[in-house]
Amino acid sequence: MAATQEPKAPPTSREILEAEAEPSPPWSNAAKLTVAAGIGVSLLLIAYMARAVFVTAALAGFVAFLIAPLIRIIHVRLKAPRGLALLIAYFLVLVGTLVFGVLMAGAIIESIRQLDPVGAIVAIAEWARENAEDLRRVTFLGVDLDLSELVDSLQENLDTEEIEESSGVQVTTDQIMALVGGALATLRAAVGVVVAIVMSGLVTLIVAMYLNADSAKYHAAILRTVPPGYEGDALFMSKKLTTVWKGYLYGQLVNSAITGTMVWLVLWMVGMPGAFVMGVVMAVLNMVPTFGPILAAIPGVLAALVNGTTRFEMSNLAFAVLVAIIYLVVVQLQANLIAPRVMGTAVRLPPAVIMLGLIAGFAIGGLLGSLLAVPIIATLRDIFSYLYAKLIDRDPFPDRPTLPSPAENPPEPERLTASEA
């Protein structure tokens, strides 16, 4: 009888590693596509579940991007260690923001006091009460509009009842407690909002610091994912996208500051009450291209119509027309003179694309989405331009610097030493 063979013991991990010294075989194309699709679906699912942190992440990236040049100056030019440069930069930004915020708050409060919003509301209500009957039938572009129902509702809300004084009115303890409780609830809600804003700001600042601290690692990690032979394309694309974001963000900040200052000074010169706060509104809303300056002009024109001017003898209506013309001139100057010089050709998008992008950005991400819509569209344009150029076998970076050929730059002849001569 033949001897039965004992079953062979399975190889150990060490034996497998010693036998398989070569790397594993490459995956098939089908396996690669399956894994890539799985990774893509997983990333989309993770992004959907973590969508609540997108605003914080975007704001942190925005802050880190703006502070990066200051960190670079302290680290490179002042020869400070990078960690120390990071702390100094954020300390300077935090102190500067607090000081600037205190100064701005005082100026804004004084400007709002000049506007007298309570008096403006009373004046608007009085005007509406006096002219309500004239608004029942309005002709607009040859079409007669019947606004009787709207005017009746307006008059009903504007009518005030006379309150007779009575010495027999008494306030109960329950009413006092209810009033105090309502005031405390309002105060508690206001404190909660302030605390939430402060905590969100601190979290955003801490995340931005970590992004700045590890920016070199992130950049190197992204470059390591580039396939061999495409490192040059990745560097050129990185430089191109950095130019887009720097040109837009810094340019838009400078453009908004200049435009807001112009509005403030011009409105102050013509005697506009609250000119400073109107300049601040223009500086903030001007960050949103196209629509922002238009929205910023509305409160200025309304304030001019209600309050009039403190410098000239003219009707409120004429002054409102003058303020509207001022806004129109300033907006045209910033769009055709200031913005092109400050922002250069970093974005270069057609106006129709910008408007549609702003609408889509606001629908997706609110105000932050509208602020970042333009650079995101420019980024996608450059990426798709690269992909299209590779699809048709064209150089995606025709303007990249080229090294001189050997014929154009022949090598220098070898020089003989004295002994060889």
C-alpha cells in the first residue's frame, strides 16, 4: 500500500513575505474602474453626511489663504521659525481685528444715530397715510393697476386709536413677572447668539491655523498622488489656480474697500446723514459681483428720500435722484476702472457666466456660495480646459517656459589647464 501523505501545513506570514519578495501584480482595468467608482461614491456619501461643516471649512480655508502671505513674510524675510511666525501672524490679525471692530462699531453706531431710523419709519408711515388715496389706481407703462385692496389693508394698519388716560389702571404682579420673563428670554437668546458666533469664530480660527501649519504637507501629499510624468502639469496647474484665487480674493477685498470709501466720502460731501454706514454697506455687499453694488444702493437712495441733505437746499426727491446718480457713477468706476486694475486678468469670465454662477452659488451655499462662486467657476474652467486639451492631444500649457535647445545654447568648450597646454 502506498503511504498516505500528510496534509501540508499552511505557510506562515514570514514564509509568504520571503517567497513573495516582488510586488503584487497590477489590477485589471475592470478592477480599477470598480474601485475608483466605489471611492467616488464613498466620497460623495461622506461629503453629504458632513455637509454641515462645509461652511466652517470654507471660512477656515478663506482665512488661512488670506493670512498665508503674512506668515511667509515673517518666516522668510524676518527669519523667524515657521511655528513662531504662525503664532505672530495670527496674534497680529486677532488684535488688529478687535481694534478695527471696536473702531468700526463706534463709527457705525454714530452713523445709524444720524439716520434716525425711528424717525424715518414714522415719516414713511405719515407719508403713506397722506398719500394712500392717490395709490388706489396707478398707471404703469400704460397699464392701469387697481391697488384698492392693498391700500385698504395699509390704512387699516396705519390707523391709530386714541388712548384715553385713566387713573384707575393697575399693573398686577403677574403682568410684571411676564414682562420681566420676556425681557430675560430675549436677553438669553441674544447672549446665546453672541456666544455661538464667538465659538464659531474661534473654531474657524483654530482650523485655519492648522491649515496654515500643515499647508506644505498638504501640497506635497497632493503632488504624490500625481501619476509619473505629470508632475510638471500639476505644478503649472497649481500655480495657475493659485493666481486665480489670489487675484480674485485680494483684488475683491481691495476693490470693495476702495468702493466703500468712495461712497462714504462722496455721500458725506453732499450732506448725506449716515454716510459712513452706507459706505460700509457698499464695501460688504460689493464682495458679491454684479448684484452686490445694486443691493447696496437701495438703502442709500431710500435714506436720501426720507432724510434729505444737510448741505444743500433741495427737496428730498431731488436729493434721492442725486444719490442714485452718485451710486451709478461709483459702480461704473469700480466695474470699469478700479476692478480691472486691481484684479487684473485673474478670472476673465463673461458677465452672463458670472451672473448665472452667482445665482447658482447663492442657491447652493447662500451668501458664502455667492462670494466664492466666481473663483470656483474659474477653477473649473481651467481644469476642464486642461482635460479637453489632453483629450485632443494638445499642450494644455502652451505658455509654459521652455528650456533652450542644445543648438541654441551650445556647451562651452573645455578649458585647458596650464600643464595640459
